[in-house]
Amino acid sequence: MERIAINLQFAESKLRLQSLPEDETFIRQASTIILERMKQHGTDTDDQEVLSRIAVESVIAFLKGVENSERIHRLVLHKATKLEEMIKVQSRSF
């Protein structure tokens, strides 16, 4: 599949990504979020430190999302199993 080049810049760091076309919107959104977060940290902090903090905060948010997703998956599976058991009990009584 053909890839496209996307150029980004955060502070003094220039980044050139080779991406699938369908990922371009996500990359642009991520870039916007990173730039907004950098502004929140202010200009008196080292850019590299700010980017490192943003990276750690982003991974933490991702891991929390994965954990929540797994918890929901287990809950749905548990409820489906209970429902299946109830259906089996009902079908035996007929």
C-alpha cells in the first residue's frame, strides 16, 4: 500500500513520517493535541522535557483506556454467559 509523507514540527524538532493515507487525520489530530499540550506547559520549560512528559502522559492514558476496555469486555462476556445460562434453563422447562 502506498504511503504518504507527513511533516510535523514540535518546537525545534522536525519529524517526517511515512504514513498510510487513512492515518493522516489521526496524525494531524495528534499533532494538534501535542502542540496544545506544549502551550499549556509554557515556555519556561525545556521543550524536550515537555515532550517527554506528554509522551508519558499519553501512554498512561492509552493504558488506562486498554484497561477500561478489557474490564468492559469481561463484564459483557460475564453478562452474555449468564444470559446464555438463563436461556438454557428456560428451554429445558418447555
